[in-house]
Amino acid sequence: MLASPLQLIDSFLLNYTIGDVLLLGFVGGLVAILPQRSLRMLGLHTIALGALLVITPASAMEPNSASVLASAFQYKLFGLVLLVLAPVLYAVGRR
């Protein structure tokens, strides 16, 4: 019996956490921003992702078998690093 596409996507995503999805979105956004060579846009993108990683509940980021990072604390720490780095990128960027 054929599985519906939604069931296939669901079975694939069960191995990942919201932190992994946010990191994938960050990399995808980074790839989209780099050709424009805008440090200000990169700074805004980094601030948004860092804030999302910090405010996401730790229970939603508990690692699964295929998680990128080993603990929810590492996702939170990565978010804090991005929040510290992002204003520097924004300030250095030209108009």
C-alpha cells in the first residue's frame, strides 16, 4: 500500500527537532543572502535566528537520533552566540 506524501514527510521529520529545522533554515537563508553581499541583511537574519533559538522551549529541542547538536543547551548556546555576533555584522555593514 502506498503511503501518502504527508506520511513520508512526517516519518522523515520525526528524527529531527525544531532546533535542527531552525539551523537548516539559517543555512538556507545564508545561501540566499550571500550573493547579495549585504552584511546588514545577514545581521538581521542572524538576530532573528538567534532569538528564535533562545526563546524556543528546551523541551522542543531535546535531541533525537539524527540531531545536529547533542543537547538543548547547545542549541541555546548557539543562539546566544548568534545574538552576540549579529549586531557586529549589522554595524559593520554598509548602507
